[in-house]
Amino acid sequence: MSTFYFIAFLSIFFSILVITAKNPVHSILYLVLTFFTFTIHYILMNAQFLAVVNFIVYMGAILVLFLYTLMLINLNKESEPRKSSLVKFAAVIGGGCFLVTIVAALKAFKVSQPVILNDPNLGLVKNLGKILFNEYLLPFEVSSILLLSAMVGAVLLATKDPKTT
Amino acid sequence: METFTNNIQAIPLNHYILLCSIIFAIGVIGVLIRRNAIVIFMSVELMLNSVNLLLTAFSVYRGDATGQVFVFFIMALAAAEVAVGLAIIVMIYRNTNSIDINVLNRLKW
């Protein structure tokens, strides 16, 4: 029970560090830690397939992509200009208003039943695979087309145009 | 394993909603206060992940595996989005030698 609160504290702590770290590389490393705590959350909810996918796709693929892009873009000079403190203050006020709105709506609900796993093999690969390939077969194929088009688009955008250079 | 998860999971649903709202709000603030385009992208990823966690919590709460399938689709979408977005950032850097988003103020109008 208290494991959840400890991990929740860690995820909030690391996600605050993500947006406040000066160096973008540190920011990415804190994001890795945040995603690791999310993986632990998935394991606590016994969503094992999502835990593994989160671990591989987010921590393995997406964050390595971020790091490589950051290495391609040479940011050695630490030249990120800071926003004025008025803008930062306004941004924190705006985000805080958003949070207060959601919490107030949550107070009005008064649902506080515990999350209890009734079916222990709910998040296992076998169960999810059966649902994914029976009911959601068409969205699955469409998402493969989406990934293919994203790959083609990324290559097309990132290659240098020979006419302009 | 079963007793382990049953011991762990006596957490009220409200606490999951609260945690995910806090992380989503942190992502929103991160988009607003930073000027580095890559850090803004990472804040967007943070928001996507908080929504994923909340969908999984609702899925476990309702005992319905459809939510977890949706989380899988959101992850595929996030991978596509990151690939295209980082390609755009690389192209912007090549043209302007900077990833400060204030350089791009001609996009405002």
C-alpha cells in the first residue's frame, strides 16, 4: 500500500526535475527515471504487458531518439535564454489553475473506491493479444500504416534538400 | 504473485486521478515555461504518459482490458509523433542554428 505512495512521490519529484533542470541532457535523464517509476506503477497494477512495452518503447526507443537528437544539435554553449520571470509566474499560475479545477471536480464526485484487480490475468499478454487481434484488428493495422508513414515523413523531413544547399 | 498484487492494490481511485492530474499539470507548466524545443517535447511526453497511467488505472478498476489496448495504441502514436517532431526540430536547427522557439515567431501570424 505504501509502495504506491512512495513511487508516486518519486514520479512527481522526478517530473518536476525534468522541467526545471538547466541542462537538457540532465532533463532527459530525469525523464528516464520518471518513465521507470511509471513502469513500476504498471507492475503494481499487474499490467505486465504495458510495463514491458513502456520499458522497451519509452525508455529504450523514444528516449534514445531524444538523446541522439540532442547530440546532433550541438548545445555545448549552454545558451538557452531564460524566459522572464513574469512569464514563468504566469505559467505556474495557469498550470495551478488547471490542477485546482481538476481537483475541485474530483471532490464533487466523491468516488473513492479502491482499485482492486478482480481478474488476475487482465493485463497479461495472452488476454490482451486475444482482444487486440479480435476486436481491434483494424485499428492495429491502421496504426502500422501510421508508423510507416511517420517513418517516411521523418526521413523526408530530416534529409537535406539538395537544391537549397 | 496474486497475493502480492492484492495486498498492494487497496489504493483509492481518487489517488490515481490526483497523481495523474499533478503530472499532467507539471507537463503543462513545462510546455509554458521552457524555450528549448526538445524540453517542450519532453513535457508533451510527460502528459501523454500520465494519461496512459490513468487509462490503465481505470481499466484495472473496471476490469476491462480495452483501456490497456488503447494505451498500446497511444504508445504507437507517441512513437510516430516523436519521430516526426524530432525530424522537424532537426530541420529547424539546420535552418536557424537554434532550437529556441522564440526564433520562430513568424509562425505566430
